[in-house]
Amino acid sequence: METIKLRRLQQPSDVEKLLGAYVWDSGLLPNDAHQIRDRAELSKELRRILGLAIGTGQAWSCWAHNLHTWLFTAEISVALSRERGAPVLQASASALATATTSAVFLPHCEQLPVQHHPRG
């Protein structure tokens, strides 16, 4: 893909839209999970992860259900987008008190295998 087109896709609103599609298509959340938009509602650990993600220009989306909280962060991978010829979203999911998961999401394409990274 052209670099200029990819750079435009890296705008937060576009990345947030792709991240929203990834979150719902991933099947990681219960149907009745609710979105958290206020950072103050996050645990100290999730706020730390969010701060690091925002510092590198990543988009984020956070969801909760009962006692579980999921924080998704993402950015467009320019290299993978060029390789595939379509926007490729690199996303990470952090769940309160569980493992961190990384995946690459290809809109309207297959999803690459998910890699689990135990937190420690």
C-alpha cells in the first residue's frame, strides 16, 4: 500500500474504528460487556499499560463485564499493510489478572494466529 494512504489510516479515529471491529469480531468479550471511556475507572495496572500505549500513539478501547476488564490497544502496521496490500491492525489485549494477548487483525481478511504472552 502507498505510504501516504497508510499514514492517513494511522489517524486515531480510523484506528479506533478498526479496533472496534477487531474487538467485536474477536469473540473475546461477552455480549453484555460495557465500554469504559473514563481512564479513572481503570485499575492502576491498566492505566499504566494505557499510558504506555497512548505515549506511542496507539488507539485504545476498554470493556468490562462483572469483575473482568479488557483493555485493547492498537496501531496500524505500515510494514504488514504494505506486504498485504490492505490495512493491518496490530492489536494487544490486556485483561485484569490474566494473560496479555497479541494479534494481528486484517479487516475483511483472515485473522493471523493469536500469540499468548503470560504476564509476569
